[in-house]
Amino acid sequence: MKETLIKTVIYPEEVLKGPVLDFFHEDVCRQWILKRIHGGKAQCPRCHGAIEGKSEASFWADRMVKCRRCGKMFDAKTGTFIVGMHFSYSQLVLLSLLLAIGWNNRRIAALVGCSGPTVGLWRRKFEAFKKLRREP
């Protein structure tokens, strides 16, 4: 009984050898990130006009929309800290999680699928924003 139980346990280290990004559903990660960034409000980054109807659904799906008020074309990343991001949303969630638990850049890069310097860039980016948040 004891040997069978030991063989069937999935240890935390083994999870990291599995399809880790598959555990992070892209749509769920995208919605979580975008709702946090935008406070749950879809609005134009230029005039702050509300985005409604079909345009709002496109906004939350991170597709281009056009503001009816000022005519600006944009997506949900425009004007945010993730503009120009070359990660999927699930990769960004995983990268953030691994940074939070203290992994080094090389280990994170191997699991996320990017380079160590890219992880270092994101680490510095998050640290800079933390400092800004603390300053009066």
C-alpha cells in the first residue's frame, strides 16, 4: 500500500517537467491581467471615452478597436506596461509567479521559453514599478 501511494504522488518538481503553460489557460490569464490593468473598465487611452457593445468585447479579447469619440485605434495593451510584449498572457503569468517565488533568471527562462536577459528585463521592469508605487 505504502509503495503504491509513493509511486502515485505527483511531486511539485514533477509538475515543472510537465506541460506547465497548459495549466494556465490563455483566455483566463488575458482576462485577469487586462481587468487588473484597466480596473474592469474598457476605455480609450487618449480621451478616456467608454468602449461599449461589440467594441468592448473586442477590447477584452485584445483586438484593435476604434474610439467613437476621438477616432483613436488601439488595443487593450496600448499605453500599459505590457505594450510591445512578446509573450502570451499565460507566459507572463508564469513568469510573474516564478519571479515572485524567487527563481533565478535562467530557470525561469527555460520554463517560460525565453532568454535569461528577457527575464532580467521583466524583473527590472517589475522592480521599477514597485519603487514607483512606494514613492509619495
